[in-house]
Amino acid sequence: MSGGGHQHASIGPGGLVVRLLLVETGTLATWNSSGYSLLGWLTIDDGWSIALKFAFLVAALVLAGWGALTSLAALGRGGIAVAALMLAVLTWMIVEQFPPDQRLTVLSWWLPVSVGILATGGIVWASTVTRLTGQSQKRYISGYKSR
């Protein structure tokens, strides 16, 4: 291979599902309405050290920040706005299918899932652009330049 280029594997349906499952696992482990989540664990007094709980929270925020910056760098502000609008319309369509007394429960599960879908889209798009162009994302985000 000349030119020192890198060979990137393509993302097939299996890779997309794996990425989606990993992001959704992280999203729902951070918060879900069942109470069995990182944020639910932080709010109860169960004898765990507050320092250990704080360390887990910081680690979760760092991972979430990386996912958010990757998505923003890949999709850009306009792409994020369009994706968020599509998820808002989908949310409205889903919620309308349930009786009013069940809508809050549906929303409490759908909203973290939709955040995971949006983040996965950004991560997959960043990988796709990198594979197609051979360059990582180089967009400016509010004064931050991804490296």
C-alpha cells in the first residue's frame, strides 16, 4: 500500500447495532425511570462513599461529553438540529399512540433512548466521514477544535 494510508473497516448493520447497543446501555445506565441507574444510585444513602459515587459520576460525564462532542463535530449544528427535530416529531407520534395516563411513563423511557439514537448517529457518521475522506473531523465547535 503506497502513500501510508490507513485501511478502515466498513460499518455494516452488525456494527451499527453494536454501537447502538453500547450507547443505549450507557445512556440507560446513567438514567432511567426505574431508579436502577447511576443517578438513582447517587441519590440514595446506601453506605457507599460519596467520593466513589462522585468518581463514577465524573467518569459518566466524561464519556457523555466525548459522545456529545463527537456527534456535534460529525453532524454540525445544523445536523444536530435536524436530527433533534426528527426525534421530536417521532416522540410526538409515539406519545400520541398511548392513552394520556401512560404518556409520562412512555416519555420517561423514550427520551433517554432517543438521546442514545442521536449520539449513535453522530458517532457512526463521524466514522463514516473518516473512512470516506481519510481524515478525522476538523470542525470548530464554539471555539473548540476536535483533534
